[in-house]
Amino acid sequence: MEVIAPSAAWLTADLPGIGGILRERPEDFVVDELPLRPPSGHGDFARARIRKHGLSTPELQRRIGAALQLPTTEVGVAGMKDAVAVAWQWLSVPWKKEPKLSAATIKDVEIVEIARDHEPLHPGALAGNRFAITIRGVGPEQDALRRAEAILAVLAARGVPNFFGPQRFGVRGEGPELGRHLLAREPLKALDLFLGAPSPREGDPRAQAFRRAYEKRNYGEALSLVPGRLNGERRLLEQLVRGRRLEAVAGELAPATRRMALSAWQSLLFNRVVAARLAGLDAPLAGDLLVAEGAARGDDAVAARTCSDPVADTPAVRERKLHLTGPLYGERVALAGGAPGEIERAILGAERLPSGALVRPAGLSLWGERRALRFLARDLSVSALAGECSLVFAFVLPPGCFATALLAEVMKDAAPVI
């Protein structure tokens, strides 16, 4: 439910988009991870730079683990990269596995370099991501180029709304609702959503068929139809086939599934805050919590500070040295004061969660943090592919920011998920 109506779907709503097709082929979406630091050259871990083609990061971890006879939990990564893309990505494994890694032949994966390091990679250990993205089917290139340049000029001056992209919310878009059921202590509803709720967005007819069978409580049929890649769903269906009660199985959602669902819920509510503040992304209000450009997310040393004098803070915000923030809601996150705080409390209140819902939900911690409402794209450029009705966009984004948020402003093809 949308609580605060946004003033427009996009920051550049008054400028026409270019339309077009994104990800017509993996080669149209190229991303290169920028590490925080180079490998140290010593230690108990191998850090590898790999090139993957048309492969998700979890599937990359699974294939590396299978090739090295290693649990996927020991294949460290710094970031999650899209499946429909060509990505240069860093990963880590124990150094004792380096000979197998060097000799491995892995489908859709090229090992570019290997170096020694003293620690494994953890999510977020990135300086940013460099993108080269082709949008096809935009019509006459010069017309599209002029429209794109006008939009990029606004985004360069005001920043890009820091929306989470649709990939954050699950293939069926089920993630936020699943997270809300967990927070509301509604395990049966969570299980029914996880195993049921067929959607054409899932694409695979087998996945839709097993979900329909589950909704009819035909657990054996559902188990026979579930695609092999859906290991979590298969595990729960096996328990139901063995006769375990729904109420018991509902408490068995994997921790990784719970974490992703709770993160999706946080992301959706954050998107609603961004939408509510969209027109004033560069206009601080009394009570806003501000963070400096380049500040690390979740770092207590660079905690957001309160805006007590909007007139004094406006120049730094408009010069993109300070950014307004919004909450990834959780037990410990501070909410803004004044009018910004009223918006944040209204969006959370509309969820109608029980008291204490954010305190260790479903056995997991959900601390929360502040996140900038906009981001800056560096090295931003666009060029035309002559005679191909296509434009190529190049830019560098901070870690945790979505290229699709920038491209949505340019294409005007789909509004943010709110």
C-alpha cells in the first residue's frame, strides 16, 4: 500500500524518456567490481577475479563450490551481480584450494587472475561498480541522445534517486510481503507465500505448476514438479510429504530466505520514503538526518547528523557534499525529526506491525541503518551506436546503488517499486 503519494514517478518526470530495451542480451549489461583494496599478497585465502556470463552470483558460488569440493558458504563475494549480464567479479576461497581453482574449467566462468590475501571477501567490500550498458530500440539515435543528455544533466546536478531496483524484491515480487509476514509473526502466511502464489513473472512453467499443486495441498504432486534449483522449496515440501504439520514446517524457512525477505521489506519501505521526498532530494528540512558524500553505510564513525538549520545546510546539499537520508527500518535505526520524521513514522505505521516486531524478528537481528536518498554517478557519459538505434551509457556507482535506478529515469519504462 502506498502511504505517501510521490509527486512524480521520476525526478526527471518533466523530461521525455528514450524508451528502448534493456538487457536484450547479456553483453548489453557489463559491470566491473572495483575492490576496496588490492590483494595483500600473503595469507590463507585466494582472491580471484573472474568474468561470468549470463550467471547469477549465487549460481557462481554454487559452481565454484562444486568444482573445488567446497561449501558455497566458503566462497566469499563482495557483491551480488545480475544474471543477465557480463560481470567481472571478485571472489575468495581458502588458499589450500588454489591449485584446484587454477585448474578448474567452469561453464560460463573465466578465471582472470588469482592472488593471495589475508582475509575472505565479505558483502559490501567494494569501492563501487563500473558499468557499460547498451539500451537498444530507442529509435533515431540523435533524437534519443539529446533526450538522454538532458536527463543526465539533471541527474548529475541533483543526484539519482536511490531506489532499490526490482531485482531486490524477488522473481515474483514476493520478498517484501514475505518479510512483513515474518515480522507480523504470521508463519503460515509466510509459508503459503513462499511455496504458493504462482506468478507468470516466474517464467518457468514447472515452478508455476508446483505452486498451484501446493495451494491445493497436493504436496506429493508439488514435490514431483518443483524445479531442482529451488532447494529451499524442495526441502519444505519433503517435510510436508512425510506428514509434518503445516504449522511445524512453517517455522523451518531457511535463515538465508528470512534474511532476504526482511531485506526486501526494508528496501520497499525505503523506496516509499524516497518517493515521498522525491521533489526535495536537494532541499533539506529541519529534522533531516544528513550524511556526507562518500560516507560508508553502517559505519558509526560517519553517522548521520541532524539538520537544525536548513538554510545553512542547503548549499552543501545542493553542491552534493551532503545527502538527505532515509531509514532501512530496524530495531536500532534512528528516525528523523520534524516533517521528515513524520513521513518516516507514517510509512512504518501503515504496516500495522505488532509491538516489538523489529526486535530480533523470526530469530534474526534487524538492526537497521540510514541510507542516502540519492547517489552520485561518476564518469557519467552516453554515446550513440550509429545505425543501430542504440545508446551506450557508462558510469561508476557507489556500492549498494542500482544502475536500474539511473536507467529508469532515462528510459521512463517502469516506475520504481513502491
